[in-house]
Amino acid sequence: MTLLETDGEKLLAAVRDLLAAKSLVSNAEIAERIAITDAANPGQGARMVAKAWTDAAYRARMLQDGTQAAEELGIPMRGAPPLGVLENTDAVHHLVVCTLCSCYPRAVLGYPPFWFKSAAYRARGVRDPRGLIAEWGTVLPAGVTIRVVDSTADYRWMVLPRRPAGTEGWDEQRLAAIVREGDMIGVTVPVAAAQ
Amino acid sequence: MDKDVPRAHHDLGGVSKFMCEPVDVEPHALTDFDKEVDALRQVLGMKRVMTVDELRRGIEAIPEADYHRLSYYRRWMRSIADNLLVKGVITEAELRAALERI
Amino acid sequence: MMFAAGATVRVKDDWPETRGPVHIRTPHYLRGLQGTVVRQLGTYPNPEDLAFARPPAQRALYHVTFDQPAVWEEGSAGDQLLVEIYEHWLEPA
């Protein structure tokens, strides 16, 4: 067995020990980074969506520059890749995938879910998007085309889903509560009844 | 049918072998190992020791069978170790010694 | 190379993977295919260089749409792929 084939947990422990001994990376730095990364979660993206649904000027800014729109809501974006936001309409539904690895809008949605990183998702997204989203029970209305977004480079992409019927008069907080992680990747669409 | 082209094995778009594979849509919580590897990669990036591009290159260099067998963050860890060795940040002798001690 | 929004482009039918260790961000399924530029997304250091710790060339990045059924010879009419492609992988079609 080669050195690189060593069990990952052992490699991690050994590498951490070496990097700490060389004063390159401390345990405190790793712990701090975990805490910061843990703070990012889909609720942040949901707040952006809810605001876009209720504030046309914010929606326009969000589509123009997702990074700035996120920062407006206090979401830390320094050092994060540029964020692009793609708007679903009554004619087009977007689906985000990274066929080459797992590029995901982490700064606004948190860690990518297990399914997003899977070979099945990465392979099927660009070739059978309708079959893929059917795994979540998602069926698009007739006449809606799909635009599959393969995140191959420096941008990270999130979807601005359509505001569902039955939410008239809801405030931003109530709207944000029905926007799920999958809605902002395109595997599902928000519904008024979801909690 | 796959396109008859010299595809790298990580380049998975449309690959026939996976077209009938169901997607596990359940949420799977990250383990402590996962989070530590993720954080380590970020810190190494912030300190300009290793870029995300180098991480990806290292993952893509994992032989095909291992690539699919290893979990996501175990691929990362293998690539991180590979890059640190290639860049001379750590030596093989140091790594072997450190592995003995744990 | 500069491409305007709306320009018809072709992804180079090139396979650097066959010539040695590389890190390529142009998916295999697009090589040699025709698409339409949506817009330029900025200029970025070439990941093909960064991956091997070479000083990176700055490359313009484009968002390009492709007719999805044409890529696979199957699919639903009107569906599209939207993919980030670096300028050096594109040529006028």
C-alpha cells in the first residue's frame, strides 16, 4: 500500500500533527474555520430569495450582482467566489450541477448536500435533468424548458425560484421559511404549504 | 452510449454508467472528519500553501477505482497529503514517522 | 479572444488529457460543439496553470449556452446547458 492509500482519518491526524509542529496550521485555526463554515446555511439564501420576492429593486440588484446582494443582507462574502443568481420564470427552470467536482454556492447555502456531490447527480444533471429532478418528485409544468447550469469555473450559482401561489401578503420572514436548499439549486420548487 | 472520446474519469457529465443510478436524496450529516478536512483545505488556501485548483488536480489524479470507492472527503484528504508532499511542505519520511506516532 | 454577447462559438475539439497530466475545466461532452455566448463573466487566473503552481495566465471567462438535446442526441426540445468556458477554449463558429 502506498503512503497516499493510508486511511484518511490516519492521514488527517498525521498531517495535522506535522503542520502544527511546523507552526503552519494550528488546531485553533482549524477549529475557528469549522465554526465559521458551520455558520453558513441555506437560511441565508432563503432570506435573499424572500427579499427578492418582495422588493423588485433588490431582485434586480441580486440578478446583477449576487455577491453584493448577499453582503447587503449581512452575509459574509469576503474571499468567496463571485455569486451568480439565475431567475426561474414561467418559461425557464434552472438546475445547478458541477459535473467536474462539486462547486456549490457555499457562502449563501452552506456545505453542499451529499446528493449534489454524488456521481449519479453529476452525471445525470446535464443529460437527463427531468429524470433527475423527478427523484425529488419535481415535475415541471408543460411548456417550461430547463436550463442546466454546469458550474465549471470561478462563479458559484444559485437559483431564484418562482414565488409560489398562496403566499400573497406574506412578510419576508414567512416567505423565507418556505424556501429550502433544493429550491435554490433547482431540484425542487417552493410551495406555500412546506415548512 | 458514451461519447467516444478520451474522457478523464472525473469528467462525469452524461456518463452512461451512472444514468440509471438513483440519487440518494437523504441528508447525510457531515462527520467531524469531514469538517476538519474541509476546514484544513480552507486554511491551507488562505495561507497560500495550496489552492483549490491544486486540490482538484490531486483528486483527479486518484486512480479511477479508488476515486469512486473513496468518500468525498477521503478524496480531499488524499489530495491534500499528495499536494503537501509534492510541494515539499512535508516529506515522506516525516509523514511515515507521524503515522507511526498516532 | 473577445466574444460579444450573442456570438456563435465552437468549443475546441482538443484533448490535452491525451498529452500528459492536466487540469481542464472544459467538460468532455462539449468539445467540438457549437454554442452561443450569453455574456463575459470577468477575467480570472487560468486554473490549468494554478493546478500545477505555474504563474497563471489571465483568461476571460464566458457564459455559453448549448442546445441540450443536440449534445446527447436525446432530450426535450428547448432545453439548454449553460456552462462557463474560458476564452482559450472557444473559437468563432
